[in-house]
Amino acid sequence: MKRTLGICYYPEHWPEAMWADDARRMAESGLTWVRIGEFAWSRIEPEPGLYDWGWLDRAVETLGDAGLKVILGTPTSTPPRWMLDKWPDMLPVGADGQIRKFGSRRHYCFSHPGFREDCATIVRLLGARYGRSPHVKGWQIDNEYGNHSTVLSFSPAALAGFRLWLERKYGNIKALNEAWGNVFWSMEYNRFDQIELPNQTVAEANPSHWMDFRRYSSDQVGAFTQVQTNILRASGPAPLIHNFMTKSTDFDHFEVAKNLDIASWDSYPLGYLEKHSTLGDAWIQTYVRQGDPDFQAFHHDLYRAVGRGRHWIMEQQPGPVNWAAYNPAPLPGMVRLWTWEAYAHGAEAVCYFRWRQAPFAQEQMHAGLMRPDNIPAPALAEVQAVAAELKAMPTAETGAAPVALVFDYPSVWAWQTQPQGKGFEYFGLVFDFYRALRKLGLSIDIVPSDCASLGQYRVVAVPGLLSLAPALQQALEVFDGTVIAGPRSGSKTPDMQIPTGLPPRLPGFDCTVEYVESLRPGLTQPLSGGGAFRLWSEKLSSRMPVRETHANGDPAIVGDEKHWYVGGWPDEAALHRILQQACAKEGLPTVELSGGLRIRDTATHRFFFNYGPEAQVIDGLEVGVAEVKWAPRGAA
């Protein structure tokens, strides 16, 4: 695998006289890829059926002549204003019933058939014009699905589509009533056209109703994508890519990516530290200019799995952004560190957002590699340094990770629908497992919930999984390593009902969850081995050996040699101990990493990343603040 660098560029934002010089400077800086066009629909088609290809032809030619490879975006995330005159009902509708207006971006409902057909038209024309271009070497489909909470739309188009989807799934209304348990609260339907969307109900809507609407909405993202990928795949050989987002869970990325060749994602470590950290102000203050030590790594491993081994960074933060509550600049060295961390986790390309900071509109405060006055911004020197380093180590293969962590999008939706306690979040639970494994110095593969083969791993963690797909069940039945499951794993059917015989419905686990309780902040349940459960605890009965107990002697963690069930959400100390014990039993060496120091192994090298506020020494190698270093595997 060859590592490369790229940039996001908007020729329509700048005088054409600047393009050639921009392209030259990009190439001289070591950049290979340039993404263009994903927001340019109004310039391509300023009026319905009136097309202006000249400027785009010249932009592609200018960039290509400089030796750059073009990734051309389909512009469907920003429909022009005239589109609303044609389809006034294409706008998404929020859960509150309010129409979301034109004036920014992503102003469409995935379910609207007229808009989808117009998207097919513009994509067909793009494919016909540029599909065989010697300069267009990749296609980006749309832009950042799910951004601004736009997957779930409660529009008339979504309602009509949902009813048809339900009828195809269940065949008859009796089957739907049974699957949803509609005898409860006298919610039984006589016809599919009686069913509404699950928002704005007087009390809590049926969780099975919500789950089917979440699945329907996810399928609409997939169908919307497939319209474009079918066209572009027939137009030429360039790979098909989408740029997914950080902590984006409103649709099943594994399913959507089946229509793609490469999964990319947009990495903004500082913006998302402020937006998504749950560890408090002191934690944020420690990593405010570096980002969370594990958050980017988690998404690298997730999207490598989503892309079936192929992933890129389509947008890498190069400086202050404009959209977080606070927008600090990264420490010197962090742009280089983030880039090499992506490569260490298997990324083929890292592209920075953007070439030049825009002096107008919503993102004018978002830094680029160049300032608005065309003077280099601080990150450009770090990008150039990486480009020089790539000449010495241009290729690497992802190493074989010894640990697998299952991630499942329907489980996100299930526990959002019925959390049973404020603060229970599936993503947070899985991420706690990931962070604990990283702090033990381990490399991790994230795998989907329909993973059919686990033979290369020694430890598999399955926290909070709604239910088991047949492929994963079969894989676990023959797996000869250690499986760590719970809490809440195998606790519901796919229809969101408690399974017959009570959970967990997992192969090899001979225990029963009798009832559950959610724990308010400040209330914990200490464990006999140290640490405690927080947020969530389960009353277990077990035919398996008891590994740890609560203070009252009740089983808390049970398991035989190969199957461990954790009956609660472990705090940091408890989770560290549990995972370390499992690794020791399987003969996996671990390392006690402190602060923000992290390790990632490739097939040939061990990388060391220091997110922390102090220099660290490991195996005789000093890793400074905001620094990345590497050594051949087996050597310091």
C-alpha cells in the first residue's frame, strides 16, 4: 500500500488566474490528490437544464497538468435554490415537525423520489463527461451523509416510503402487529396506511416502530448512494468514495459502504474533543490542542473495517476550525502526528481541508494550508515535512491485530431508543473498551456484527450488542480464543423484544440476566476485584463460574475459560483489569501506557504517538509532546 497526501480545493471560489499557481504549489508541497466539485452544483447547472462545463473542464485540466490526481465530488449535498421551485417538498423535516429551510447545505430528504432522479441526472452527466478523463482518478459521492442530523426526516416522502418498506418487509399487517407487540396499549393496526412516523407521539413511541424507522432511514441512505454508484461505476474505472463523519451513527455505514470502493472520513480532532468528550473540563483542558488520544484511532479502525480494508482521510484538520464551541489551534507537530497516525492505522491517503482559507461565507474562520492572503499557514510546513518523510517510508501494510472489537449501528439505535437510564450510550460503552485496550498497548481491529471469521484473533470483545447475526454466532461458536461480552449483549431480538429464556442469547454463555438497573451519577457498585460498575448493572444467575462479585456477594462477572460475561458497565480500573487478565490468559503481551502515549503496530514498524502534555520514554525511546516516532518491529 502506497501512502499519499491530498488537499481539498474550490476553484470556483478563486479567480481563474490563481489556479495554475495553486496547482504548482500543491504539487511542490508533495500533494498527490486534489478533491474538487462537491459543492458546485449551482455553478455547473445555474438554471434547470442549462449547464456550464467550461470552468470545470479548465479546472480539471489545470490541476491534472500540474501532476495532481483529481477526486471529483458529486454535488448532491448542495442542491441549488432553483431545485426548490421544482420540488418544494424535497426539504427534510425535523422530529419536531418543522421544515428545515434552504440557506446552508444538506437541505434534502433522502426519500424524495423527484430529487433523487435529478441527482441521477447530474451524476450521469458528470460521469459521461469525466469518467474517462486521464485526470479524474476518484469520485466522492455526495458529502458527509448524516451531518446536521439529516438522516432521519419526518417528511411526507419519508412517510410514504416507510409504509411501502413496512409492507415489503412484513407482507401483512398481522405480522407487523406481532413483531411490534402492538397488542400493548391497543396499538394494533388494520392497514399499513394507518401507520405514521414515530415522532410527536403523546408518550413514548413503540421501540419496535422506532427501530424499523431507523432501519428504513438507513436503507434510504444506501439506496440514494446506489443510484450514484451504479452510474459512476459504468462510466469508468475510478474508485468510488464517500467521506463519512466522526461519531456518525444515524445510518449503517457498513451497509452503505458495500456500494463503495473506499471509505474515507473527515478528521477534526480538536473540534470533536470539545463536542463529544464525556470526561469533563480537566480532560478537555489537558488535550485541548492535541485531541483525545484514542478518538481518531477508533475512527481509523472503524472506517478501515467499513471500507473492507481500504480507508482514507478526506478532510484532515490543519488548524483552528469554525464550528466548535471553542476553536483553538493545534500544538506545533500535531498535524504531522495526526497524519502519521492515520497511516499507522492503514490509511492510504490523508487529504487536508482546505488549500486556502475562504474569506467569505460560513467557513471563513476555518483554517487551511494557506491564509486568505495566500501566505502559508503554519500547517503547510508540517505537511511538507510528512511528504519528505514519505519518500523514506512510502509504503506499509496494516499489522495483524490480536484483538477484535465488535461495532454495530443498529445497537446504537436500540439503546438510543430505549436507554433505560440517562447516560447509557452504546458508542460510549464500545469506546471505553477500545480506550482500555489501547492503554494496554494493543492494536485493535473493529469488526462488523455480521463478521463471519474471527480465527486470527485471541480476544474478541462484544459489549452491548443488541442481537447476534447468524454469521457472527457461527464465528463465535468455533472461536477458540476468549470472548468478553456484556453488559446488555444479546439482550433483545432484532424487533426489540426480550428474547424467550431471557438474555444473554450468546453461544457458550450459560448465565441469565434476571433484571437490570441503571445507576445515577455518583452511584456505583464496587467489584470484589477492584473498581466498580457505573451507569448500568445486571442481576445475574449463572451456571458458569463466578469470577467477581458485588459487595453483597451476588455475581458481577461470570465465565468459564473462554467465555466471560460482564454484568455491568465497568469503570476505568475494572475494565483495565478485566481486559488485561483476558490478554494474559491468551498469552498476549501488554504494556502499561500512561498519559497520552499510545502505540500502533504495522506489519513492519511500531509507532509511538504522544498526545500528552509531557515527554514520555518507552523502551529507551523518548517521545516528545505532540511527537510521533517509529521503530522497526522488534526494535526500540
